[in-house]
Amino acid sequence: MNGRDLVRSWWSVGVAGAARGLRTVRAAWRRRGADATGPGPRVRARVPGTVREVEPGPGGGVLRFARSELRILVAVNGAVFWGWDGAGPEPSYALAGACPEPDPRAELEPDTDGGWRVVAERVTVAVSRHGALEVLTPGGVTLRRDLPPRWWEAEGGGPARWMQRSEVPADARFFSPGGRAEGPRPGNGVSGTGSAAPVTMPVQLVVTDAGTHLLFVDNPWDGTLTLREGAEGAGSGHDRAGTSELRMEGGPVRGWVMVGTPARVLLTWASLTGAPALPPAWAFGHHHVREGAGGEDEVRRVVTGHQERGLPLDAVHLGHGHLDGGRAFTVDQDRFPKLPVLADEMRREGIRLVSVVPSAVRAEDRCHEGVFPDLTDARVRYAGLAAQGLVGVWHTAHASVPVGRVEALGLARAAYEGLRDEVLADEGPLVLSPSVWAGQQRYGGVWCGEGAAGWSGLRASLARVLGLGLCGVPFSGPDVVGVGGEGAELYVRRLQSAAYLPLLRTGAVGRADGGPWEHGAVVLGHTRVALGERRRLLPYFMTLAHLARRTGAPMVRPVWWPAPEERELRDCEDAFLLGDALLVAPVLEPGAVRREVRLPRGRWYDTATGRAYEGPAKVLVDAPLERIPVFARAGAVLPVRGEDGGTELEVWAPAPGRSGGGLVVPGGGDGGEGPEAERYSVTRSGPRVVVRRETEDGLEEPSRPVRVRGLDGPGGQM
């Protein structure tokens, strides 16, 4: 198949006729989805006014005000929907399916001062007579208060701009405003939700002493979000509430609120927007991006370079250099005349090939406009990539044709479903996107790019992965490349941090197709150690991926995740949890050989020295260039890769008189639900640690090799 044939066949439905421009596609989206439909034309600024009529219904009802109406729905999964001016939960690009059924036990009933409320098992929603919406815990503690929205409507008609201000308790902390590059916790300032932000959606995860809640405004239009954290009175008793102000250029005024523990909130979010796709097992290995203009022999040279230096390699990402003139879905036949043969050769070496796909496609023989099908058509999907031996794609933004959030979601769906139908049955496809909208996790993950240069860029890239996880996208990671002038130390620290993130991609650091050995022998040695530890943890990463699919819990978590009520942990932004067993403390400053680490409650072991520390506490630990501090929770059971390639159990001893345990989900990612989880319990009696597998018939001896650590570490407090 030549390049021109690939252009014709990449959509199984769609672009057989003349090329369509981006303007045509956006018009189609706005015709077909309520996501892009604003309220009707008006003539002046307005607010809802006072309530005039109430119509109770299943799970809530409709409140009609003087100049607007509000629909409230509490679903059976505990999520609360609200929509103004007739906006309903469907149709929506964000939802995985139909709107959940209403909670039959929740009813709209009169409240004080002429307001109304809906009382459910996990949440109470109160609406004032002027349209302010308050979300409270079952005990009556306020979690957020949304003031009535305000519209500005063009005299000539068209979409109405609108704004909504909200208040949260003084102790609240904002997290995860759509995976902003600045991090999961924005502090104060303005967050752009427009297309200029590469990964953004109107999501707030808010943590307070009273509880955690997630707000999602289901509107992909451009806008800005201003967040200001509050402050508690110091002696005066006067608190200043935290505030958020969302201004949108149009679109529906509607959204969802989920309340509970962080785990409960993310589970509810996944039930709404879809379970994360299960990446194939090889996707958790080491990926290398080859952006050069070389051909098949250059790919072989890069692979050989890694193998000869003892560097694990699991995938090669072919960049724009392998495309014919930079056109998506075309292969340069001069440089890659036998791409399927090359892919088969690489697969025998345990290496997969992934292709870049620019988000706009030029019709090579007609025009230079962007060629887009109607991505709202569920039948549209990629075709023909698997025949070339490709088992994954990574999308990039096109310089002349910006692709928005909903468009990126449509591209990801088309890629995932097309490849899923074509790849081998024993593994699913890998789809990576640079942009995200609610539901992105259904089709794949996010590659965060190289990020900003310097040490601040390293900090921001880690924060972005945390933010994406709190938005429901568990599989993401930054590219590790040697940015000009940054030096070997920063490259090593970037790689060491990325080794504990779900997606690990490296790129050229010198020549177009080079590897980490270009930084010299010292860097090469540290790289070998980092990649070796990553390979050892592959069974743990795969277990976390299965659990993320089943529960929605992020793989990479903020340190406050298990104990959001501990205020000091909410302000910890220089470390993260990998699952519930490991705490990773990256080195984020130049020249550092020691660093301070805040440990949550319980016993934690330094995995390098075996020393035990009791939390909550701040500890000062060594951080030489060859490693970053990593701690294991006492009682944890980690599935790791043994020397023979099989899975072993690494067990960290509980404190005396305490117990522990963990889950192991064996097998790779085939896109399905996967095998059942193996449950293990750990008990300690004196110097003896006992590990048992929990089955329906009781406790059994583990069928996997077990290695207990932490019993005799130097300096251990036993």
C-alpha cells in the first residue's frame, strides 16, 4: 500500500469526497451535541430571579425562576447533576453512556427561607429562592456554594457568555483544574480553560476537613477560571472563604458534583465518564521517540544501541520523519519500504512500533486544508495501521489547525476503536493524546511533552501527571529529553522521576536519533539503574492499571490521598504516592544530595537502605545522583519482576503487632477486565513475618516466591 492509498483508507467511514475544513467540522459538532449549544438569543444581561414554580421529579426536579430554570438530579451513584436554562445531562461527549438513573429515595422538598433541597444518602443539595446552589455533607456541613449564574446575551442573538462564582470553606484546597501544567494545586490566580492550554477541562477537586468533592462543568467552550484559596481567622475568628469564578464564552450552564472520600469521588467520576482503558503490558516499559529523518536502518541502530548498553527498550515511537511529506497515515516508501517487515522483526525482539499522527491531515493531491471527518459519528475510526505492523499511535497538535478538547476526544476514540479491532487479540492498542477532555481515559492516555525547560519544568511535569490522575486519566507521563544547555544532572533527575510514572518516554539528547549514552559513561550508568528498577516494578504498574480500570483510582496520587484530613499533607507538592505502597520523593533542585521528605502516618522504609521511619514526620535522607528517595509502606505487598522474568512478592515487614497486605493482578493488558486479583495478608509476630493468600476456602501458602524486607535494615526501629 503506498502513501496515497493510506490517505484514502485511514478512515473506515468519512472523507471519501472532497476535503472538509475545520470550520465545517466545528459546525457539525455544534449541531449535533448539546456540549456546544448555548441558550437562545437574548437582549440583556440577566440573573435567574426568584423561584416561581417547582416541579418535583425522580431524584430531584425542576425549579422555575423568573428568568430561568434549574434542573437538579441526584443519580443512583451519588453524583449530583445541575443544569440551567433547560440544559440536561444528555447528549454529552463526556458521559460514557446514558445518564445514570435517578435515586428513587431522593426527593425535592421545601427548605427554609423559600428555598428547596434534595436529601440523599451521601449528599444534600440546597437551592435558595434566588438560585444559589449549596452542596452539603449528610451531616449538614457546607462543601461549596455556587451563586446564581449571570448571562450576557448579544442583542443580535447567538451564544450567551456567562459567569458563575462559587465559595468553598476557608480550609479548602483546590486541586486538579483540568491537568494544568502548573500543577494539581493552583493556589491563587487565573487558569485559562481555552484552547491555548494543551490539557484543560473545567474540573475542580476540592479537599476540606469536612470532605472531598469534585466539580465538573460539562462545557468545552473557551473561558477562564479564577481560583483564590481562603484563609482561616488567626485569633479574630473571621474566616475568608475560598472562591472560584468561571467565565465561559458560551455553551450550556450545566455540571456534576461528586462527594465523598477521594477514592469514592474518583470511582463515581469513572462511573460517569467511563473506566480507564487498560494499556497493554508493554506500554509500561521504556519507550524511545525517534524523530530523525533516517530510515529503517536508523531504527535498527537505535535499538541495537540500547541492547548493547544493557538498556531495556519496549517500544519505538516513529516521529514525523517516517511520514511522506509530514502527512498523517502516509509512509515514506524510500526510507521505510518494508515497514511491516521491520515491525515484525522488532516484535521478535520484544519491541513494538508506534506511529505519530498529526491531528490534521492534508490532502496531498487536492489542497492544503485540514481534512477532517465528522468525529461525532461513532462509526468513524482509523483503519490500516495494524496492517503496517503498528500497534499504537500518539497524536500531535497541528501547527496551522488547532484541535480543541472535544475534537481530541473524537480522534482518540477513532484511533482506539480502529486499532482495537485490528491488533492481535492478546493485547490492546496504545493511544496517546496531547490534549484531554472528560472521558479521555476510555481510549488511552496523555503524553505531556517535553514540558518547560529547567528545574521548574521538572516540578511542573510531575505536578501535571498528578493533576491528570485526579481528572480521571491515570496513564500519562512527560518526555525525558536533554533540553539544550540543561546538563547531565537534570537529565538524570528527570529520568529517575519518570521511572516511577505510568508512561516513560525518552527522546534524543544530542543527535536526532541518539540515546542517553550521549551524556557520557556516568549518565549511562545512572540511566541503566533507573531503567532496571522500572523493569523490576512492571508487575506492580500492571496491577495498578487493573485497579485503576476497576476503581478509577489514579496510579500516581498526592501524598494526602489516603488521609485528606491531614492538613500538612495537602501542602506537600514535592513527592507523590505510586499506588498505596510506595512514596517517591524526586530531587527537584540542582546539586542536591540530600532532601527533606514529609512522611504520612505509619511506618515507612527507605527502600535503598532498609531504614524504618515513623510518620507523620519530616525526615532528612540521602539523595545521591545515582538515586532518588523511595519509601515503602510497612506491611505492603509489591509484585515485582524476578531475575527469571517471573513475578515475585516483595513484602515489607509490618511494625511489631501490626498487619498488612496487598493485591496482585497478574497478566497483561488485553483491553478486557483482566484476571481476578490475588489478595495477600501479612502478619508479624516477633521476628517472624507470615504471608498468606486469601481465597474463598481460607488462607493458603503463596504460589509465588516471597522476599521479606525491612526486618534487619540498618538503623531500623523495630
